[in-house]
Amino acid sequence: AADSDGWLQKKVGHKFLRDLTVDVQENVGKVCNLRNCVVDMMMSDRSLLGKLFQISGKDELAFLTDSGLWFGFLLGLIQLVVALYWDNPWTLSVGGLIVGLATNWLALKWIFEPVNPKKIGPFVLQGLFLRRQNEVAADFSKFFATRVLTSRQLWSSILTDPTTLPEFESLLANRFASTTKDATLGVVDLKVKSKKLKAAAAKTCANLFEYLVDLHEYVDKALEIEQTLRARMMAMTSTQFERVLHPIFEEDELTLILAGGGLGFLAGLVQQLISTGSLVLPRIHIGGPAKMFSSIGSIVGLYALFIAVKPGKSLYQFIERLIERTRQLKKRTRRTVRYFRGERKQSPS
């Protein structure tokens, strides 16, 4: 009799869980609010958004840093020509302001524009971020699948979100009443005692999360969030994909450009004060060319040491980025040479 009762309990319990799972699947939009889930997770740990930005936009952040040198140098040459032909000390300050504004503006434009590829001769122009769509999709989906939309976080949202908890409690109560009615052949109808049933469902939901520990690994695998999200992002059009990262820049785009202009103006102002004699720098007596070169070597050595001892993998990342960009430059040079030589790839017959 005991074995019979145990078998019956397992059978009823299995049917209850199976039917409840089907109920959740059919009403997933009501019992799971993904928007609230993501927002709550980001608000509870605000460093997550910064980490996501650093992972998804790592190359773009590096480009913003590196481009300041090249754009600043090229625009500085124009500033030099203007200063040679227009003898006004304010050209340095105003020129620094313009160079600072233009440098950051050009860098941001280069990252996200043009949105769609445009071919000009042997070159194909497209925003740097948009060229990395497949790579960003992989990084973005992995981040969300492992840190944001995990089974633990999804269940926590379902059982705590005011917009989803009542729906889940209602599903649980209705399914429990239906299962009990079927198991007793209609003798027990718990819907008659709706208040007690709702109270029982609320109490169950309040303690349910701690019993789901062994379920999370299976749910993470079954949902396949990483694979699904990556496939959806890779299938996006360039216009849709551009909105993944650009809104983060847009909020502070003006601030970034103005900051570049302000720093450029200050640098130009210092140059102006030095050139007019309003600011005199203390003279450092090095003691001859040999000692001067020795001092320069020491400064370079200290800078290299500073780079080498920086935390994390910054030095290795810099070397890897330099090697990768050198390879890309070689490939583009070869394509350009082939183009101007009139060489074309033969299409397979």
C-alpha cells in the first residue's frame, strides 16, 4: 500500500509539473517580463553596463584613444600653416579648440558611419563598429547569457516582479486546483475555496526560489539564450545593429566632443602664453647633447616600464592590437596594389 501511495504521488506530481510547465510556456509573456528583468539586474549591479560596454565596444574605445594622436597630428599641421601666415597669438588657442572638437567628432563619425557599406574604388567604407557585427554579436550574447538572462535571474524576476508575480501565482493556483480535481475524480474542488487557494499559492511562491537550485543548470542549457541572441544579432540589418551600441555614445557624445575642445583650447592657451612670454618655463640644464639624449632615454624607459607594470593585460592587448592592425594594413595595401594593376579575382567556372 505504501508503494502504491508513493507511485500515485509521483504520478500526480509529475502530471502537475508537466501541466504547469505547459501553462508557463503558453503564458510566458505574462509571467516573465524580460525588460524589467534586465533593467532590475542592471540597476542592482550598475557595473554590469560598464562591463558590457567595455566588452562590446573594446575596439571602438581603443580607436577613440588612438585616433586622437593621428587626427590631432594631421589637424595640427593645418594649424601650423595658419599660424605661419597669420601672426596672431590667439591662433594657437582657437586652433587648439577647433582641433580638439574636430578630433573627437571625426572619431565618433568614423566608428558609426557610414551605416551601410559604400564602395569607393578599391575601398569599402563602413563604420568600424558595424564591420565587427559577428564579433560583437558573439560577445554581447555571451555576456547576457552568463551574467544577465540566467535561469537564476529569470526565476528571481518572475517571483519578485510586481507585474509577473500575480500572474504566476494565478497559474499555480489554477493548475493546483485542476490537478486536485482530476486526481479526486471531481470530488475535491479547490476553486470553491478561492481565498485559501490564493493564500497557499502566494506562500508557495514566497518559498519556491530556494528549491530551484538544481534546476538552473538545466534551464540555462534548455533556453539556449546565447545561441538564439547571437543568431538574431547576426541577422540584423546594419541600421538595426547600429542602435545596439550607438545610443550609449549618443547620451554623452556632445560631452565627449566638448571635453576634447576644452582640452585642446587649454593646450593651445599654454602654447600661446609661452610663445608671448607671459608664461616662462624653468630652464633645465642638462649639460650637453650626450646627457640630453641620456635623459630622453631615461624618460622613454620609465614610460615603457609604466606600460609594462600596468595591471591586467594592457601591454599584451596593445601588442596584439598593433599586430592585428599591421596585418589588416598589409591586406588592404595588397588589395589596393592589385586593383591599380588591373588584377581581378577569377570567378569559378
